[in-house]
Amino acid sequence: MAQTYDTIFRGGIVVNQDGEGVRDIGVRQGRIAEIGDLSKASAGDTVDCRGLHVLPGVIDTQVHFREPGGTHKEDLESGSRSAVMGGVTAVFEMPNTDPLTITPEALADKVKRGHHRMHCDYAFFIGGTYDNYKDLPEWERLPGCCGVKVFMGSSTGSLLVDNEEGLRNILKVIRRRASFHAEDEPRLNERKSLRVEGDASSHPVWRDAQAALMATERLVRVARETGARVHVLHISTADEMAFLKDHKDVASVEVTPHHLTLEAPDCYARLGTRAQMNPPVRDASHKAGIWYGLEQGVVDVLGSDHAPHTLEEKSKSYPATPSGMTGVQTLVPLMLDHVNAGRLSLLRFVDLTSAGPARLFGMACKGRIAVGYDADLTVVDLKRRETITNKWVASKAGWTPYDGLVVTGWPVGTVVRGKRVMWEGQLVTPSQGERVRFLETLSA
């Protein structure tokens, strides 16, 4: 008797841990039920994927969706809409909101806000501080929590942990892998005079490579002392990459599309403060060092560090301008363009955006196209040429630093737990996002 499925995705080039091949994918109750030749099977819905590549759902492990507190520039609905428009099926959202996500109540509030309001699946970081570290072993296991996030360099209020004692207190007690923004706060304070009024190109002069390296070295040293696992976010320097390659037993590594794509001084000449990020976009030598780390396997994951601000906020005079740019929607097309240019393979892209996040953070039933896993799929046309525009960006911020950039490789569809959420640039299913589950907290 022929099998029956809720949905069959037919004839796509499925990219998975065993390579690439034309296969059908049968979905039942939101999970992958069968992979192979399903020509004799039937389904309530059949999706023609011929000529398209079907990837495991892309997971963006670093976004700032600004809710609560900054919803004039983004919220959980708009940020997740931007995510699925760009082919992203799950996101990890950061704790520097207002109020800060540093209590169980604040975390539970975010999880509740996201349920069936966000378009993709989601989890939230809880911020580690000088005051809450004793409770983190319990709180990092709460439903919807992807782990602890610590800011070692300039951040909001009590989220800043800028000395070794505070860092050690956190790393001694937590059990899951924690994520870190590594810039040395004392050095940043000492160098503030190097900022030039009205000149965003002075941003990487102020927040120099040494500030990043000092913090990363300190983090790894304390991680070794305490036996902790750490995840170093948005590596921006060749120096850090050269250091981290010798410490992969304790430290995992994230890089961003903007540090792989933009470079100084050109980006500041073209974009001004719209290129202003923390840590900064640096010169070609650092970009080359980051690519070398990616090619050599030092890099574990890609994160967009989507951090939207309005154009009005960005139009102030540097250094009164906030750091941050949109990125969740452009992650897939930018990196597929790099794939087409031969800078990385499609399989490496899948490892960086699906298998890698699932492996590092212990995500349950995500990150692979495999029977029993959530039917999260990113469907792309590798040959399609499109122009990224501000108009295309679904973020409330309404702009991208890549406006006018022509890329080859484009997200055609976003499938979350078997439901087509985005298809051919249109939202086709009402928001049904749910919290991600983790292997270390399955009872949560």
C-alpha cells in the first residue's frame, strides 16, 4: 500500500550529511518521515522542488530583535518575518533588551511573546551578570533558553562583565556552553579619545584588534581554569583566529557575513555609520584572516548579529550613533553568493548554518535532513541572480548595508516543521513559531 504524507517536497537536490542528490522528502506531523523516491506515495500537499537545492533549515544563532524596549526599530514578529523571508528557520535572540533578559521572569515573558507570533522557531539567551551568576545553573536550563550570554565589552547596564573575577564566577558554575562578546572594556575606555567626530572610519581605530584579542585570550584562559565550554561571537580579527585555532577543545567560533563581506576603509567611505558594528568591520588583512579560519575549519558557525537601528538613529554624527545593522535576511543570499564565487562549498555552508549550531548548542531534532527530525528546510535557487534592496528587507529598520548588491543564489522557500512559511518572496502561512528544544534540557 502506498504511503501517505501530509506534504511531499518532490525532486529537489537534497544537501545533507551524506552529500547531494535528487530525492523526495515526505513529511508527517511536522517531522521528516521518509527520504528517497516517493513517486508512488501521495500527500495532501505536494511541492515541486525540481532544479532547487533543499538544505537543512538555516539557524541564525545571534540576532537582536529589540523586544521589549526597542520595538520602534524591531520586534519579535518583524524580526522573525525578516528571518523567514531570508530562508532562516530558527533564531537565538540576545538579552540586551529593556528590561534586560537576566531573570527567569524576563525570559519567560519573551518565550510567551514569541509563541505563534514569531514566524520561525526561537530560543533566547539569558544574560550573565555580576549579580545573578549563582542562579545561572538553574536558569540556563529553563524552557526556551539557549544558554548564557556575557558581554565583556561595552553593553547595557549590568550586562557588562568587564573583570576576570566576574568572568570566573560565571564560568565556574554554568554547565552549558556560554556565548561571549569579547572586547576588553578597560582598553576601550582608554582609547575613546581616538574617536574622530563625524568620521566612522575611526571606529576600528578606537575598538582596535588588540582590544578583541586581549578579551578573547582572557576568556580562553579562564575557561581552561574552570573547565567551561565557551563560544566566541563575531570574530573580527586575524589575530583572534590565529589564537583560537590552538584552543578548539574549549572554544567554539562564530563569524558573521559582514566581517566576511565588507572591509575598511571602503565600507566607511560608502556607508558611513551604516557600517558601524561592534566589533568593527576591519581592513582586508583581517578579512583574509577570518576567511582563512573558515577555510581551515576553525570556524564553527555563522551568525548574522542582526542588530537593527533606524536610519534616523544612524544619521547622527559619529560617535553619537549606535552600532548595528540588519543582517538576518541577507545571511543566506550573501553566503550563497560566496559559495558561487568558490570561497566555500555548499556543504560547508550547511555545516556552518545547520549542523554546526545543532551540534554546539545541543538542539533537539534540528540541523539535519533526517527521519525523525523537524521538517525545517531552506529551499534555494543557486543559479538565481537577484539584487538586494532596502525595499526587500522586512525588518522595521527598513534598510540593509547591501542595498543594490547583485548576488547569485537566492532563498526560494522557508519551511518550518513541515509548513511552507515563505515561498517565492511571499508569506504563505500564519506565524506558528515555537521554542526550540535542547538535549540538555529536554524535561524543561
